[in-house]
Amino acid sequence: MVHEEYKELISAHALIALDRQEEQALKEHLAECAVCRDELDRWNETAATLALTANPVEPSPQVRDKIFKQIGAEGRESNSDSAKEEISEKRSIGGAQVLPFKQPPKNVWSSFGSLGTIAASLIFVGVLVSLIVLWQQNRAARAELARIAAEMKSTREQLAREHEALQLLTTPGAKMAELAGTKMAPGASAKLAYDKTGHAMLMAKGLPAAPSGKAYQLWYIVGNKPMPGKVFTTDQAGNGTLQDQMPAVARDGAVFAITLEPEEGMQLPTGPIYLSGS
């Protein structure tokens, strides 16, 4: 059988009008021919549309003859004398020649043929799309919850720092110094609160993000002699806090500065000054 003959069988297959031998031959050809598979898909779509929209019409003589031949073949396979007599006998009903036969019960999806397969595929695709949408919405919701949780954590930490700073400032003999940003960070500022015991707390904001391996370090400068304080890092907004123990000689009068140093801290400043104040 040549390629063109197989293409003729495709249209009959879409209308469920092939006998077993033709169906098997077409099935074997489709397994090897991508062109015919595409042609079959188009015929299935057309048949599905016609099944839902077309009005019933009288079959052509060629289709009717093919149906008769298929019925005759099924009758011969049954080996039933009574079935053969019923199939070979034509009776006239309303002026049309018909063949009486007993049609075995069929499954609903089998009755629709490829239409059932198409409908099942559409249902599967619809369910799959719904699952993808729900997954994306769930992922977006989890991301939003994580963002809100992070903001709440940051807010709680900020409130705790402010509460601690307030307690420190209300201690008898407590002092507070303000640090302003230099040309390295003109929009930055900081406040340093400390009590008479030297317990100090620094709150800075607006600092640029420190490069990898770097951190900000607090300095106590007395008589042009810098004494190192602790190092600290900032969050994404440029805010950072630090608690330190101030040297005794710096409690009655000192200049405070913040520089950018290696993250382990230095004994003498090496980086540029970002904040300073007295």
C-alpha cells in the first residue's frame, strides 16, 4: 500500500469507518510516518467539530457500501447461520434499503472514538493548568509571608534596640553624642549613648553597604589618639547597632568616629571616615 492510500484511510479512520485489517495497517503506518500522524490529528479535530455542530445527513453510496462490507465481514466471523441470514436479507423501510443487525453495546467513550480522547486530553490540560496556577499562587503567598515575617522581625529588633537605648539614656549621668556623615556618606547619621560606667550603645543609619570582607568600626579619639571600639555591620537599609564598653579616659571628653575596616577590626584606623562627632 502506497503513502497516498494510507492518507485516504485517515479520513475514514476519523469517521470510525475502517475494518479491522485496514485499521491495523493504518496503525502500523502511523507508527512510522509523522506526516500522517499530523494529518490524523487534523482529521480528528474536524470530526470532533462535526460531531458537535453538523446536522445529520444521508451517507454517500461509497460510505454506505463500506459499512455494508464491514457488517458482512463481522457476520462471517461470527459463524452463525441465523446472523448470516439477517445480514444478507435486505428489507425496505420507508423506501430506504437497510440491513438489520444487532449492534453490540459499546462503551460511551468508544462510541465517540477520537472525540473521547480529545475531550479527555482537554480535561487533563485544564487540570494541569489549574495546578500550575495554584502552585504559582502558593509560591507567591509563601514569598510574601516570608517578607512580612522578615519585616516583623526587623521591627521587633529595632524596637528592642530603641527601648534599650531609652533605658540607657534615662540612667543618671548618661550622655549622648551625635555623629554626622562625612563626604563618604553624606546621608548617614548615628547616635552614641553611654552612661557613667562606660556602657555604650551606638545606633547608625544610612550607611552604604560594606564590601565583602569589610565592616564598620567605632573609634574613641582622645588627644588625637584613637582607641579601637568594636566592629558592626548594617542591614539592607544601611542601619546598624553596636554595644561596647567605652574606655574610662573617653567618658569625660572624646571625639567619636566610624571608619570602614577589615571585618576582624584594627588597632589603628586604616580606612576612610564615614561618621564623626564629639
